[in-house]
Amino acid sequence: MYVNRTNGYPTVIDVPREGTAPLLAKVLGITALGFFITAIGVATAPSWSMLPGFIAVLALVFAINGVKRQSPGLALGLFLGLAFFMGWEIAPIIHMYVRMIGPYVVFQAAMTTGLGMTALACVSYLFSIDYRRLSGIAGAGLLILILVGIVSMFFHFLSPTTYSWMALAIFTALTVADFARIRAGGDGLTATQLALGIYLDAINIFMILLQLFGGGRRRD
């Protein structure tokens, strides 16, 4: 049982599985709404939307973590705004794959992401997982992968496909850790903060799968 002591009072964050069902339902509901808003963002994004979308998403991530529990309604509103501008950020890439290959590759990546996230959630709830350790290892791996990717841009020792598979493995671990955190009671985070973690995991996995499925394919 993990215990986090704040101001001298123990806060138990490992609770019975059935006790976290309402939290999980709330997190998944917020996340699903976020994906719907993202779809609207993709559909309405102008051709120049990637950079403004990226800047807005980055600012809103900090804003959501800043308001925390002080204003849950504001945090939810900021999350939905983030989801919309995430659609702006990824829209040019999605439209490129649709033009080059066709809409099926986007559908395939989205369906695989959904099924994969469901499987990872089941793993997190069926097994006892030290989410703090797993999150730390995966976070360090992601930082190393980013540095390796930057170096590889100059020396070309890592193929894009290999890089994508490595990134997929890291975000898979992060997803398991984030679901395990919910299973443990949330670790003091709000439902919106937890939903943000799951949402960003899913978006990254979707974009990686889109690249893997689209790589080397051409429109017939």
C-alpha cells in the first residue's frame, strides 16, 4: 500500500479496485469527450494550424496543472480547449496521410489505438503494478529517445520505423502506468488531470501507429 504524507496526515492512494470504478468512469468520460472535441478540431483546422495548435496545447497543459483542485470546472474547460487545439496540431499530418494513402489508414490507426488502450487498461486493473516506478522508467526512456532522435537527425543511425517502434513501447508503458495510477486511487490528482494523461498517451500512440501503418504505403 502506497502512502503519501501531506502535512503530517497519511493519504492512502491504494484503494480496493471497486472503489476506483467511479473515478475510472469519470476519467474515461472526460477523455472520450476530449476525443470528440479533437475530431471537431481536425475537421475545422486551417492549413496553417499546426504551430498555433502546438503552442496552445503546450500552454493549456501548464494551465490545467496550475488550477488543479481550486477550480475543477475551469480545469475541465481548459482540457476541452486543449483537445480542440490538439485537433489543430495534428490535422495537417492526418490530412497528409488521407491525401497520400486514403482515409482507411487513419481509421485503422484509430481502431488499433482504441483496442490497445482497452487492453492496457485491463492489464493495469488485473495486475498489481508499481505505477510510480514504471512511470519514472518510461519517462526517462522517453527523454533518452528524444535525445537519440535529435542526434540521429545528424548521423542517421536510427531508421524512422525503429524510432517509432521504440516510441510505441515507451508510450505503452506510460499508458499502463497512468491507468495503474487510477487503479491506485489517483495519487491525489483530479479526474481532469488523470484524463489529460490518458488522452495524451492515446494521441501519441495514435500518431505513432499512423506513421507505422502509413509508412511505405501508396494509394492504389
